[in-house]
Amino acid sequence: MLRFIYTDALPRDEELGDSPATEMLHDLLACFAFFAEEENLKKAQLTDDFVRLRKKFPSIIDELKEKTKP
């Protein structure tokens, strides 16, 4: 997961095998798909947790929009 966070590159299939990381990566990609829908992103931005996240990482909205572009 750290490789993905820092490099935007996923591990190769042979590196993952049947590890629990495979499921975690799938869930992470499902999160990007969720935020790719504009309405979901707008709703998420209104939650207290997202407000705290945005205060800690001000560029989060721009990064999410960039990562979820079609």
C-alpha cells in the first residue's frame, strides 16, 4: 500500500499472490471509484471526519479529483 501511496504504482500480480494485501488494494480502488462520482465527493466533504482530513491535508480535494479523472 505504501508503494501505491508514494508512487501511484500497484504491485505486480506475482508480488501479491493470494495475500490479504490483494483484498486491501481492491478496497482502496473501490474507494477511488466511489469518490470519482461527483455527488459522493460532495457528500463526503460535508462530514466532520473529512473536514478534519482537509485541515490536516489541504490538498486532499485536488488530489482526489486528479486521481479519479476518467
